[in-house]
Amino acid sequence: MIEQLTAQQRKLAYLIGIVVLMLPIIVLGMPATDEEASGGKLARLRQENDLGESTLGKVDPTSATMNLVLLGMRGVAVNLLRMQLDVQRDQKQWAQMRATTESVILLQPHYIQVWRYLGWNLAYNVSAEWDAVEDRYFWVKEGAKFLMQGAERNRLDPEVYWDTGNTLGKKIGRSDEWKQFRKFFKEDPDKERFKGLPDNEINPDRKDNYLAAKDWFQKANDAEEKHEQHIMMDCLFRSYPARSQLDYGDALQREGQFDETTRKAWDDGYNDWVQSFGQMRFQTGDCVIWLESSHSEASMEQIAKDAQLELEHVKRELDLYQNVCNYRFWRTKAHAEKQLNTTRVHSDLFEGEDLFKKGDIDAAQEVLESGLARFKNMLDVYTDLASDDTTLEEGLWGIMLWQKIYQLKNQVQPEEFPLKKLWDSEINRVPTLQHDFNRKYGSS
């Protein structure tokens, strides 16, 4: 039919066809304005999935890196910049390192491993290069802020959320400088700038570092519901919000706080562990399980019935998942720590050592003996705690303080004492602890 048209009519038909074909392309590819959800379908998809890349980064236009970018070899350019980062770190060129870091993330804003590596590098490697604790904390903050920025740029990915939580929790709460870092998190050392308040960029809600970490781990869990993470086994990954709550209670005890706030922290941790994490469903190879179901024979039987499996097979699956995240131990630990007797155990041993350091050895002896007796009662009720290194070392340390008092008094200690059974069974641990004890209080 087209052959029957004149040349001019054919040209007009072709033009109309081109316009018709261009219309959906124009509508779909319409660029976005500043308004939310504006533009065509493709622009909205870029916004929803955070895929827009409108900059080449702050790259020297005369450099070999820029040549690689212009040739479409962003990956190679990023590798060169990352090698440059290592050189700048070794030469302590901090300002240049910051600029290079910005170039890397602007070139590859959605390459998750870049964010994860560079955030870790700032918080761990760069911070370790400084002597002053305040300077180290500054670079830990820089690493955390960098990861937060990465999480914002990659909102669908759970891994950078997890790294942010891990930095706020572990790096601030467990490093050698944890006492100062935890204080700085709530009261930044830069008094002139922050006026005794926290850095609002990393702690806008003025929370404890472990509770802030808990929020980021929860964001990681929320993202993981839609997008798979590749860091660790799913049940371990999803345990971190509850673990952060438990770590919060432990941190309060390490700082010598044994009041209702600490007991409530452990109580909340127990509920998070059992009622939230313990009720999450996990797909094993054969069935859907939840970790708390092991405490109900009827629940395990129902799982076996639904999956048409033998009960023993379900029990093995549950055992595997519980072992991965140490579920049974933390359930017992949290339940024990929220009890008043356990709070008094820690309080007595902490106060006894404090009195010992002050030279009031008679009062120290009395308080330590009370704490050791309570300690024995705690282990009698919660026998699983006898396998916990931290618990055992706390008890052994209390015994060594008690023994030291008898030595200072030139008295012979009683052969029988509340934790003698523990002392005899764990005697192989003593030499290592004794070395630390002697450095602190002198040998006998």
C-alpha cells in the first residue's frame, strides 16, 4: 500500500511514524524536576532505586584517572584512586585523602564494597594513626558518617546499614578507648563546636551508642526483607538489633552502673531476643522454623507436620540455627542478668574492687564475700553461665582479690569458700588472669 503513495505522501507517513514512535520515548524519558516523583517513568525509577549519577566526581581533569573515566572505564579509574588512597594514608595526607575518597564514591556511588571498605578504612585504619583519643574519635566519626552517607545513597541495600550499626556499636563500644568513645558519643570532645552535646550527624537523638547501633541494625533488617545480604547467615544477621540491646546492658555494667536502668536494659534485651528475634521465621532447606519454637514440643511437632518431616530432623535444623547465633546462651544470659540477685553479684564485686583500690580492705573483704556467695547462687540457678568466659573470669578475678586481702593481712584463707568448686575446675585459666592481676596490684 505504501508503494501506491507519492514520494511526498511517503515522506509524510514516515514523519508521522517517527513522531508516533518518539512520543512514548519522550514520555518515558522525561527528566525529573526538583519535585518529588516528577518526570517520566525512567526518571521515577531512577529516583525510586537511587540510580541517578549526574557527576563524574572531583577528579583532576588533566589526570590519567579522568582519561579513564571519559573512556568509560570507571572501574579502572576507581581502582587507581583506591591505590592512591593507600599512598595518601601511609604519607598521612589527610586532606588529600578526604578529597580522593569523595571522588571514589562519586564515580561509583552504587558499588557497595567501595562504601564498606572506605568506611571501615576511615574508622579503623586512619583513626589508629592518631595519638590523641579525641583525634581518633574524630576519624571514627568520619567513618560512621561516610557509611551513613552510603546507606542513604543505597537505601535498598542492607549491608551498609549493617556496617554503620557495627561501627557505632563495636568500634565505639569495644575498642581500647571505649570508655572515652562512649562518653564522646553523647558529649562530643569538640566543646567549641558542639557545646557539650553530641555530634548531631551521628547521634541526632542523643542516644547511647549501642541503642543508636540498634536502630541501624533494624534498618538493615528492614532492607534485608526485600534485598538479600551476603555478609553472613540470615539468622545471625537478623540477631543484631537484639544483640545491641544486650550489649547496652553489658556496657552499663562495665561502667559500674547497677541500678534499675541496667536491669531494664537487660529486661528489654530479653524481650527483644525472645519475643522479637526468637519469633522470626527462617526458611531452612526443608522447613520454616523460628528459634523460640524449641521451647515448645507442640511447636516443633507442628513444624514437622507442616513440612512432612521427622521430628528429629526438625530438632537438628533448629539446633543448627540456634548454635549459629548462640541463641540458647543469650536467652539464659539475658534472663539471668535481669534478676536482682545477678545485679547484686556484679555490684558487690565491682564495689569490692573499688574499696580494695582505696585501701579499705576490711570493707572490701566483706563486700567481696557477699558477692562470691551470690555468684555461687547465680551459677546454681543458671548453670549454662558456667561455660561463659566473661562470667567465669569475673568470678575468678573476685576470688583473686579476696585471696589478696588475706595475704595483705598475713592471714591464712579458709580452705572452703563459696566458689571453690569453680576455682578448682577453672584453675587452668588462672595463670593468664594472674599475670594481669599482678601487673595491676603486684605479686604476692
